[in-house]
Amino acid sequence: MSNDILFLAEFSGGAPARSALELATGAAELASQSGGSAVALAYGSGAASGAGALGAHGAARAIVLGDEDRPAITFAPAAIAAVRDAGLAVLAPATPNGRDLAAALVGSLDLPAFGPVRAVRVVDGAVESEQATLQGSVITTARPADGAPSPSVVLVLANTFTPAEGGSGTAEVTQTGDAAESALAKATVAESHEAEAKVVNLEEATVIVAGGRGVGGEEGFGPLRDLAEALGGAVGASRAAADAGWIPYQLQIGQTGKVVKPSLYIGAGISGAIQHRVGMQTAEHVVAINRDPDAPIGEFADLFVVGDLFEIIPALTDEIRRRKGA
Ligand SMILES: Cc1cc2nc3c(=O)[nH]c(=O)nc-3n(C[C@H](O)[C@H](O)[C@H](O)COP(=O)(O)OP(=O)(O)OC[C@H]3O[C@@H](n4cnc5c(N)ncnc54)[C@H](O)[C@@H]3O)c2cc1C
């Protein structure tokens, strides 16, 4: 059994998903701790031509499970064949597709499973991971029991690793063929198109405008949506706003919500509680708008604007639209 760290690398529309680049970086980091190599399990349209480039993010090798545009679960037979008796761990993104494939690996090969995790490392030759439980109030560190089969399958939350280019440049690519005859691999996508109301993935957004209790109600998010649209970004929220039912829980940022990493985070009517901060503190630039000059968010914001969000946000939106010539 090798000390390799494998990772699921999803491709679509000819390009790798952000999760593939995050996990390539993470797998390379863990492989340097385990003394093995980072190995991509690439699937989806563009995987065959794009897998080699994962080398720039740290993958030493890439195994192409399939290059077609088809449901992720249909790559399970090829993934199972590639993972059998291979390596120390398989990192899977904690996305619906990643969870499907991880479950197939764990169920078929009877492997130990962990996650979703926010931190993972190699300690004494085993993969150790940290998971938040009980609504984030308890952090559990887990590792496979002595004698447990390898590899461990670890579901990794978005933004646990930051994609970094530092690898050799090109991963050595091999194709799998042995699982292509499986009935599961025969399903195809007949047609796909973007939904009318396009949902911006908060975890991948480069600009986020987040609202909190200070927004005052569901309709109070209107000006924030306008600003987000003008900036080409997404709307997020504090738990207070999600708990109040003003915005869906999927948009909650923080310890018990999403961990985001935009280049610009604008927090309006958010006090900056520690449980919110842990979800957005890795934003490159933090702008806070709050009418309380002593709000804690002012202590870690790059720009702290003291004032009423209902005056500042629309003025900001108008100015951005004016500069864009809209
Ligand atoms: C186990 C646990 C897990 C948690 N997980 C999360 C989590 O994942 N995410 C999260 O966000 N919270 C989480 N919380 C809750 C967290 O502790 C805070 O209660 C919450 O973040 C507060 O939300 P808020 O900042 O919107 O509200 P508040 O703290 O009430 O702040 C509202 C702010 O709006 C300002 N304001 C009001 N009106 C205006 C206006 N017109 N213009 C400008 N500013 C205005 C006020 O000055 C104030 O600073 C968790 C708590 C616990 C115990």
C-alpha cells in the first residue's frame, strides 16, 4: 500500500471545478507529509485533456475515470477500480457529486469515512481530520482505527485549501478502461441548460454582499441584491438573518454555515460575532457598514464605514453603475 493521497477532480465544460484545484493543492500538501504523491481521479467533460494541467496545482499523476458529460455517480465503477488498495486517503469535495462518489467508494470497498471536514493533515502515517459537530460548538478530531483498511475517504468542505500553483507543471496521465463496461457508466446526459434564476455559488463567489439583523427584514435584502448584481457578486447572510427567515440557510456564512473566500466581502448590518467571522475571515478585503462605531466587525474590517446601510448601499450601487456606464 502506498502513501499516496488521491483526490476527486471534477471537470465540466472542459475545465476543472474550483474544488479540483483546491483538492490538488491540499493533496500535494498532505502527500509531502505522508511521503507519497498527489494523484487526481479526474472525471467529466474535459478531464482527458485537462488532467495533466492539475500538475500545476501539485498533482504528480492523474487517472482519467471518464471524459464524458454524464452524472457523477456513473463514474463510480471506474473510481472504485482506481481506489481499490490505493494510497492513504481519498479526498472528495463535500459537494453533491463528491458526496455521491465518496459514498460509492466507502460502501463498495468498506473504507473508513470522515467528514465533512475543515482541516486535514497526516499524523504518524495516518490521515487525521477535524470536523465541527453539535452546530459547530464541538470540534472533533478523528483518525482511522488501528488496522482499518486504506485508503480513508475524507469529505472536504469548500475553501479548506486555497488553490496554489506550485507543482511541477504537468501530471502524468493514465486512462482507466476496465470499468467502462459497467451498466452504470452507460447513463448519459441528454441535455443541460442554465436555470433561469442562476444561483451563484457562495463558496466560489469573488464578491459577496452579506446582510445581517441590521437589514431589518426580507425586503431589506433588496438593496444588497442590487449592489451584489452591480458588482457581479453573490448575496450572503449572518445567522441572525437566516434564523429570522429573511433569507435561505444555504446563504448563511459562518461556523454553522458556509466558509467563503471572496476577494471582496461587504458586510452590512452585521456585528461581526466570532461565529460569523470564522466563515469570512479569509476574505482578501473586508468592508463593513454599520451604524454602531463600536461594532466588533470594525476591529478586523479593512474599511469600516459608520452609517446607515440604507443610505450607503444604494449610493454605492448608483456610483458603481455610473462608473460602469449602466
Ligand atoms: C453554536 C453557534 C453557532 C453559530 N453560527 C453562526 C454562523 O454560522 N453564522 C453567523 O453569522 N452567526 C452564527 N452564530 C450567531 C452569532 O453568535 C451571532 O448571534 C450572529 O452572527 C449575529 O448576527 P448579526 O451580526 O446579523 O446580528 P447582530 O449581532 O444583532 O448585529 C446587527 C448589527 O446591525 C447593525 N445595524 C442595525 N441597523 C443598521 C443599519 N440601518 N445600518 C447599519 N448597521 C445597522 C447593528 O449596529 C449591529 O451591529 C452562531 C451562534 C452559536 C451559539
